[in-house]
Amino acid sequence: MKNNKFEILPITFLIILTTLFALFVVNFNIPPFEDAAILMRYSEHVAQGKGIVWNVGEKPVDGATDFLFMLLVAFINRFGFSLENSVRMITIISHFLIVLLVYVGMRKIQGSGIGPALLTSIYLAVGPGLFFAAAYFGTPLFVLAIAAVWLIAQHIILTGKHSISTLIYLLLASLFVSLIRPEGVLIVIFITIAIGISIPPKTSLKFLALFGSLFFFLGGIYFIWRWNYFSYPLPNPFYKKGSGLLYFMSFWSSLKNSYYYAYPFIPAFILSIRNKRSLKICIAFSIVIMGTIGMWILISDEMNFGARFQYPVLILCALSWFPLVKSIGEEIGLLNFKMYPVKLRVAIILTTVFLFLFILKPYVLRSISITYGKDGRYDVGMILRDYANEKYTLATTEAGLIPLYSKWRALDTWGLNDQWIAHNGELTYKYLNEQKPDVIIWHEQFTPKHPPSPDLSNAPGRRGKWFRQVMIMKKYAECNKFILAAVFGVSPQHTHYYYIRSDLPESKEIIKRIRATKYSWWGGGEICENYAN
């Protein structure tokens, strides 16, 4: 980036392109996605000064795994912005910064030309980032932090230089990544290994020892604090989704999702076998990328909306391909591009653009598919909000929109936001009875006229556990004078059940309003049938 004035044009183009893509392609007129709403409930309680709690007045629960994102949302919300605008402000700005950081990083740290940096940035601009932002996920902030760490690490790997200032930048960026999401710690470890095998051992040992000591010391302080605050060392969802097992289906899903995101960059890794230096860089980069793909074998793949768990793989690959092929022109005796005849340069540029658009089309179509329509759970949440002051309790498998917008005390029967269920494995009838719910809501694959198969109780893994919790909720509702208000669904294979306790003073009014709801199914926004009629 020798001529900063000349960089204004491509940077301006990227800002305009990203803005137009956001305005005309991405649908921001949707409620938060069900899982994203979970974190927003925590942020709202933090902004209110109630602590990191699922239910106000109860013990802290670490169900919001995006820890630093949760705090940033709460911070902005505290200044008068709505919860929704607070989330969108962070995530949309993060996406724009990702696009610009990729361009600037490739130009300044990797020494790329304008063409490679511009095309790579465009690839990020029209990718899934804005769709995650539209769904209210903090994924863009996490990926922005990963991009910063990876570029600092590449500066060390490619130049072999590591000053005190570089160490400080790497340390701060690494802590930022790790505090946003827990898997950020693993990504930092993979990056540290890549640095370790890339620079001379004599200098790397001292640098990595100092970096590792500071990182684990400062991270350890946070870890001790969170263990003391939450009473458990790991985020609550880990006990529900991890359980110390290996999830090979999650690994396969991660591998497949990562391929769809990053397949255009694979040829650069193949070409790196041409000489010893490029191969060494390829091995270092591959450790980071394959580690980020493979780490998902440790946890269940649920809640992976739009393959958001694998979005970091995209940024890692996008920032890795150019150093692997940078010197290939010189090695095979190609002339400097500026020395080619004008017509040949034009032909090369047009061919490159054509190939790029050929790759871009299915990629953009896949990104556009990461969306959804109106969600009837939002509407029911707003109905129940009118009765929030009565201190009622709802028990639900749908722990996102309804708890967030109803403001009711909520029992997450699946356990992602309930420490007792997460640490004891499953919901029990006794525990449900202790919570004394007034409204019971679940998602399952049956209706009153299409009863479930009892065999599902013995189904392996998540399916059996999910069905057993629903059967406990069903039994409790039928044995405790609950009225079936509605069974909404577009087919008997996916339905939302709503049971209301009959002795609530407002039960008739609540039932009437729920039944009158023009209930939409979240996937495509289709209007649902009420199978309870």
C-alpha cells in the first residue's frame, strides 16, 4: 500500500458494494432467530444491572456462550438503544470492518496486488456475514477478531519478525477472540502452533513462552472469576452438548460446511507443494484451518444456523491463499503483469472476472438461503408480555423468542439455560413439578390426531432425549388441569404445542388471543394450521 491515495477507490467501492448488498439483498425485517434471542435475554438482564442471569433474581447461568458480545450488547443497550438495534449495530459494523480488514491486511501484510485483495474482499462482502447479522447472531464480531489475530500471526510467520509491540497486539487480539466465544481459545492455540513451527526455534521458544505465559495468566484470571461467578468452569451448553463425547456427525457436518465456504481457495494449498518454503507455510496454515474444522467433533452440532460455526474457516482460508501462490509467477518465469501487452492484460482480467463470477454465483445463492420468515413464537411472546407482571412461569423447549419478549420467568426444559437439567442430563417430572409452570410450550412431530410413536422414547442420542422431555411435559399438562390452546404447524411433522393452566385468572383471555394469532412458521413464514381445532 505504497500509494494510500490510490487505495481510496477500491476501499470506497467495497463500502458501496457491501452497503448495496445489505440494502437490496439481505432481509433485515425479521425477528431475532430463536437461538440468537437467548443471548439477547442475558444482555437485557445485564443492561438492567441484574447480572448474567436467565431469570431475574436467580443464580447466574452461563447460557450465553458469546460472553464478550453479550456484554457489548448490554453496554450499548444501557445507553438507550433498543436491544435489537444494539445487536445489529455491532454485527453490521463488524461485517464492514471484516471486508476492509481483509483488503488492507492482504495489501499491507501479505503484499498482494489490488486485484487479489479486491476479489477476496468482495467474496467476504457478499458472503454469509450480513445474513448472520440479520438473524442477530454475534458471528461477525467473532470472525472480525479472528481475522485480526490471523493477520498479526501471519506478519510473524511471513517475516519472522516479532517485536514487543507485535506480542502485545497478538496477546490483546487473542484475548478478545477467546472472550467472545470459548472455541476462540482453541483457535488461538492452533495459531500459536502455526507460529511455533514457522519461525526459527531459537527465537520462537522465547517469544511463544512469553506469549503463552501472559495469555494463560490473564485468561486464567478470567477463568477463575467465571468459575466462581457461575459455580462451574465451562459454559452451561457445553455440559448439555458436549458431555465428554466425540460427535463424528458434527465433524462431518463441519467438514462439509467448511468445504462449501472455502473450496475456491483449495487450489492455492495444492500449488504450495511446489517448493519447501511454500509447503512449510501451507503446513502452518493448514494446522489452523484443519484444527478449526476438526474441533467441532467435541460438541453437538445443534444450533448451527447457516453453518455459522464454520464461518471462521472462511476468513482463515480467505486470508491464507495469497501467500501460498505469491511467488509462483517468478518461479515459473512469468513476466510482471504490467509488462504484458494491453490486450493480453485486458483478456486476463476479463477471464479472471468471469471465473470469479462463476464461483461467486452459487456462493451468493447459498448465502441468500441463510434466512427465514416471520415467526409465530415472536407473536405469542408479545401476547404473554401483557401478563409479565404477574410473575408467571413458562416451561418451554423454545427458549428464545418467547422468553425474550414475554419477560416471563422461563424454564428451558432442554437445559441450555438451566444448570440443573444440563448437569443432570434430562428434565424430570419431579423437577418440572417444582418449577410450577403456568404455560407449557414444546416443539415436536405430532398432533392430537397424529399421535407420537412410543418407540421414540428409546431412540438414541438427542432424538430420544428430546422426545422424553416432551412426554414429561405432556404428562404434566394433562395431569394438572392445563387447557390445550393451540397446536400450530404447517404439517403434523413439525408443531408447536401451547398449554395454559386452567386456573389462571387470565387463562381464557390468553387462550383466546393465542388461538386468534395469525401464526407463521419460522422457516418460510407460512401461515400455520391450528391442529388443536
